[in-house]
Amino acid sequence: MSMRQKSATLPGDGITAPLRHVTFRRIWVAGLLSNVGALIRSVGAAWAMTQMTSSADMVALVQTALTLPVMLIAMPAGAIADMHDRRLVSLISLGIALIGATVLTALAWLDMVTPILLLALCFVVGSGVALMDPTWQSSVSEQVPPDALPAAVALSGVSYNIARCIGPALGGIVVATSGAVAAFALNALLYLPLMAALLLWKRVARPSRLPPEQFSRAIVSGVRYVTNSPSIKIVLIRSMVTGVIGGAILALMPIVARDLLHGGAQTYGLLLSAFGLGAVIGALYIPEMRKRLSGEAAIRACTLSMGGSLVAVALSHGLILTSAALVLAGAVWMIAWVLFNVGVQLSAPRWVAGRSLAAYQAAGSGGVAIGSCGWGSLADAAGVETALLVSGALMLLSPLLGLWLPMPRVGARGEEAELLDDPNVQLTLTGRSGPLVVEIEYRVAQENARAFHNAMQAVQLSRQRNGAYGWSIARDIADPESWTERYHCATWFDYLRQRNRATRSERALEREAEAFHIGPDPVRVRRLLEHPFRSVRWKTITPTDSKTKSCSMRIPLAGADSRSFVDGR
């Protein structure tokens, strides 16, 4: 991407603008307390593991246990976020995390925690957080207006990193003075303010003309949208690569405190606080960076700085130099992940926001989880210095990925276009009637054939993102000006959803393709039903004789109509 392609700046009063909104402010403050508790627990869990075993592999697996659930259940969690009341889903998710934290506290109090049990309960807590994350992030757009969304996303990251400044240091003090059990208990208690804030949120639900998708179909729809969205795929790949490589700094920090700096739990807490302080500083510079640099240039600067920080941590044996390197690492880590997050949020329409964010979190957290496991094994085999040096070298090389997968330009969020009226039908259909076949006939001048075909490739991705499958475009060999676009939808309800999911930019693509149509008549649309004898409610007037049953299994829903392309098909 060219350096001249600038990203949108944060409006209003910059990063503090979303705090004007009461609901966002209340949940943000409660989330800050919850994040403090989570980081206190992380310090307790990581340090408890160092006391139970000297294996760097097992210590690194604590980070894996906390982040792996995001990769495993992110897409189902995103589907749940898009299908159900996000406030209720958040409360249930917090309940799961609270149960896991409470059980961990009780077992630690009874001195019954083993390394495997600690990892298992960290996984339970991580599962609750993983279920909540897509709901949490996709609900931000319901708490602030669209122009404040980038700032709200950045503030969510600031909340976590303010907590990272306070939580680890506080966690180190708590563990050093009262033991890991106190850290686990504080984690459980600090979930309660967030639950109270969510209970006070008077969420306004947007009614839909159609019933929610089935769970399995919702997951398939999310996967289909992501796989047919080039901009989101690029962000997912880049975030996963960054997570795999950069996960070393998070996974090996306890080993750095213990082996390189010869410190204890308080040293580990100070290192995490330095990283968190850097992240807060980085968040403050996000508006200016988005104003001055393109997305690709910003990510390149972040990864190069991160690589240098990793090398410095590996070579340093002093607390001050290591802390300084971690401040820089935290700043660029924060900036990179906010840019990835905003890139996904502003690329996905509201109907699939939870699933798109879930895919992003699965890629990022999955990368950190996989990387943590790998870096722990390398540290066991070759030492923590070698593992960090290798990670730093790979991070310095990672900007080369931008030559093939440059970060997409981020603009305004793709808002849904106006809802369309349902097409007229002459069969009595149910929501499950289908599959449906849509055929759209165009006439295009032969000299415009190549340009029309290229325009239809963009239309193809739009159709497939929104629920169509089996898309094709064909040219009549006997009449070269005649073209037929064809695609399927699984059911009648799926077809109605597909028609109304298009964003304004996608409708613009359709109008661009329609502009190639020539002739006195508009574009011709035919909607056909496969397997009609099994998928409609037959009335007594419906012919059912053997001659009718032996005919073709595709019939028009309402014959053929000729209407504007932008009716959504």
C-alpha cells in the first residue's frame, strides 16, 4: 500500500470521546477492574507453576492454556454473539470464568493444585473469556456511535494495558505476601463489578424480519464471509504471524525474571508492568500514527521495533535495560493489535461482526498459544536467550510479508444498505424450502466483455460473502452478448437473508456491473426452486399427476421478471 493512502483519524476529542457515553464508560471502568483481576491471576498462575516445576515448557503452557480456548471456540462464540442477546451472552461467559476462578481459589486454599490441574483450570477460565471476547468487542459498536468506534476499540485496549501497568505489580506483591491463593481470590471477586455493569446496560435489540440462523449455519456463514473477504483474510494472516512470533515475549517473561534477572514474583510483576506501561503510551499515539502512516507502514514500524526489543531483552541482564525494552515492546504491540482489530471491525458489517472478530481473535490468540508452546520448547532445549534472539530475528523479517499481503486501507465501516421487499412468489414456501437457484441474464456489448467479466468477479465475492454458493458466470456461445450469472442459496430464508446483507459498497459494485447491460429491457432475473415436491406446502390446486412429477425438478418461483440489478436479486 502506498504511504500516501492515509487512514481515517479519530474524530471528536480523540481517544477519550467514547467515555462521554454512560454505558460505554460504566462497562469500560468495570472491565478495567476485571482486567486487573485477570492479570493478578496470571501472575499467580505463572509464578505458582515456576514453584511447582523448573520446566520452561510447563511455565509457557500457562499462557497457552489461557489463550488456546480463543482459537478453539472463537467461531462458535462469534456465532452465538451474532445470534443472541450480547448482554446475556456476556453474563453467561463471565459466569463460566467466575466458576473456574472460584474452583481454582478453593483448590489452592486446600493446597490441592498440581501443574496439570492448574493448566486445566486456567483453560476453563480462558474458555469463559474466549466465549465473551467476540460478544464484548462486537457490542462496542452498540454502545458508541460509528464515528467513535476506532477510539472505543483503542480504549478497550487501553483498559487492558492500564490494568497491565497495575495488575502485574499488584499481583507480584499479592503473591509475595499472601501466596497464589490470594491472587486467584482477587480474580474471582473482580469479575463482579463487570457483571453488575452489564446488568445495568439497557440494550436496545434490533428486531429482524427473519428468525435467527441455526447455530451450524451461522458458523458456516461466518466462515464463508471471512474466506470471501480479502481484506479480513489479510488481517487474520498478519495477526497470526505476529502472534506466533511475538508470543515469545509473553510466554518467556517469567523465565526472563527468574533466569536472566535472577528475580522473584515482584520482578516478574515489574516486567509485566513495564510492558503494560508501554502499551498505554502506545495507545495514546494511535490517532497520530493512523493520521501520518498507512496501515502497512504502521505495522512495519511496529514489527521492526518489536524485533529490536526482543533482541534487547535477550541480551540484557539488568532490570532497567530490560524494562526499557519492554516499554517499547508494549507500545508497538498495543499499536499493532489495535490496527488489526480496527481493520476487522471496519471491514465487517454488523450482521457478521461477532464472527469476524472471533476469527480475528482465533488467529491472534491461536498464534500466541502456538508460539508460546514452541518458544517454551525452544527455551528448554537451547536456553531463553536463544529463543528470544530467534523470535527477534523472525520479527525483524516479518515486514517482508507485506510485499505479498499488504494491510488493507481502513475507511468507514461498511453499513448495511436499505432493506429490500421480499420478491413475489406463486408457491407456498416454508423457510426451509430449497435449495434456490437464482439466474440473472445480461446483455453486454462484445467490446465490454472483459471489463464486465472483471466487474463480476467483485460481485462474486459479495454474493458468496452474504450466503450464496455455487456461483458462476457464463457466456452464450451462440449469442456472445448474452451472459448468465447463476448462484444457489440453501433455503428460502437463506436467500432472503442474502438479499438484505449487502452493504452500500456492495450495492455499488452491483450497480457498476449493471451499467454494462445494454438493450431496451432491464436485467432479467429468474428464481428457481430445486426439489419442489419436498420443499413446498402443496395445495389441492397443485398438479401432482405422474406426468408433472416426471418433469424437471426446477420450477420458477414467480416466473421470470425483469427489474433493476440493485433489487438485491
